[in-house]
Amino acid sequence: MTAIKQAPLREHTRILGVGAYRPEVIVTNDDVCQWIDSSDEWIRQRTGIVTRHRAPRDVSVIDMAEAASREALAASGIDASQLGAVLVSTVTHPYATPSAAAQLADRLGATPAPAYDISAACAGYCYGIAQGDALVHAGTAEYVLVVGVEKLSDFIDNSDRTISFLLGDGAGAVVIGPGDTAGIGPSVWGSDGSKHEAIRMTRSLLDVRDYAAGVVATDAEAAEDGAEAESLWPTMRQDGPSVFRWAVWEMAKVAQRALDAAGVTADDLAVFLPHQANIRIIDEMVKQLNLPEHVHVARDIVDAGNTSAASIPLAMHRTLKEQPELSGKLALQIGFGAGLVFGAQVVVLP
């Protein structure tokens, strides 16, 4: 039998550059309190959030992803035509198909690069890094664009007290490519689908179909019958206490495993880039990991809110913009969220 050829393996990979897009509309806690019975003080104490960015109606997931991607490409010195793959992590692209990634690749001029979406919620960016790293290692692609982007404002009920006040919009992107030395540690990732109800949508698209077909009563019809009206559009909900406990007690263990897999300790880190879910979760993870005082802890959530798949690259971008001397230093990143899913890596900052 004739032997087939395989792509040449690459020993090292790294993140070459990062880009970000933050919508111009800023929603304050006082704005949020128009919709829920709360206060600026309560939201700050419970979550650490002061403001969140939200995109206007005419700005799409693909628009935000494009802006972040163009900055990441420019920072990397890579032309879009050199990309061997385009990966977009999102749960808020409003179409099941075609993918946001394929449309983004076309806009950027990356065609015919393979492109696909990743649905892993707040761990989506770390899932993208795991896959982009593997593609470059395997020689399948020389450069890979990884984007985390969410327009969560399209899928919230402003009157909901479980999650809506936490969420913001935005996009972050990085380019992965070959490196002279190791720049991305082994990925520690996984899932626990037994807890899928902890963060969920209020209904499926099949329910929307049934509403449209008149199989289920509409809000107006329900109101006429004296029944409690429900919104037709699927929106997000979470069981806050159970998610908090899971994140606090389990994710520090995942983060430690990522450190161990990379062969480093907390003392070797310069930056900690956790998913920006809740300031109390971040602070508790810092304690459990015994992070030294010299480690910069990203707290982008204060101004950006929880942006799901976009939160880690947004936090990375802000960290490097405010403290450029951290470029080339070690960072621990970890994402976790609906599914429940999680992913973590130690990386060298671009």
C-alpha cells in the first residue's frame, strides 16, 4: 500500500495579537433599575458591575466580530488571506445557519479558509483557543483567528432578576500562529451536562414555531383568558446560587490543573484572566489559587459586565492597553458557563 503524506507538525504555538470592540451605548446600574426592583449599591455589592456596554439594534454579532478581528490581524501583522481557519465563539448569532464565522471570513477577505461557530457560552473563547492551538500544532493551519463575540442584549428580558442585569455586549479576537517557544499551554476543558438547567433559555425555537402556528396561546390571548402571559421570544435565565457555588468550588480546581499541565505555579504568573462573570467569583478564585500580590487580576466586569464568550479576550485587550509592559508575560485564562462547560489555559500574552 502506498504511504500517504501527513501535514508537518509544529512544535510551538502562540497568540500573536489581540483586538476588541466595545459598543458605544453604556447602560448604568441606574438604567437597569428602571426595569428591576434593585439599586446601584445592591448590584455593585453582589456583582461588582457599574456599567455594561450594549450594541444598538443595527449592530450585529458579525459587525462586532469584524471590528475586533481587524484590530487583532493588524496587531499580529497577518493578512486575512493568510488565515487557515476562522473560529467564532458565540451563542447570540440569531441564525442557526449559515454560521457567523463563514460570513466573517468573507468580510475579512479570508475566503476560502474553513470557518465555523463554537457554541460553548462563557467558555467559548477558551474552547476556540484549544482548537486553534491544535490546528496550528497539527499543521492543518498556519494562522487561526479566534473570536469571542456576544450580543446578549438581544436575548434578555430586562425585567428578569436572575441574569439580565449582568449582561453586556462586545467582541474580542486573537490570532494564533507558530512560535519560536511555547506560548499556549495544554488545554484543560470539559463539561457537566447534568447541570444544564442552571443557565438556560426560557423556550426553544420549536416553541416559537408553535406560538406562530397558533398551537400555543399568544400573550394577548392568554391575557384575555386571565392566564399569565409569557414572552414569545426566548430569553436567558440562571439559577444564580447554584452557578455561584459551582464556579467558586469547582473552577479553581480547573485553573490549578491548567497551571499544573503547563508546568508552572501561581508565582510564575503575571496576569489572571478569569471569565468576567461576577466580581465575588473572581475574588474567591484568587483566594483559592493563592495568587501572589504581583499577579494582575483582570476585573473588566466593572465597566463591561458579563460578555460571555467575549469576556476573556476583552479583558486581555484592556490589560495590555493599560499595562503594555505585561506583553510577553504569563497569563492564566479560564472560562466557564452554560452547559455547564469550562476551559482553561496558561498563555504567553501577545
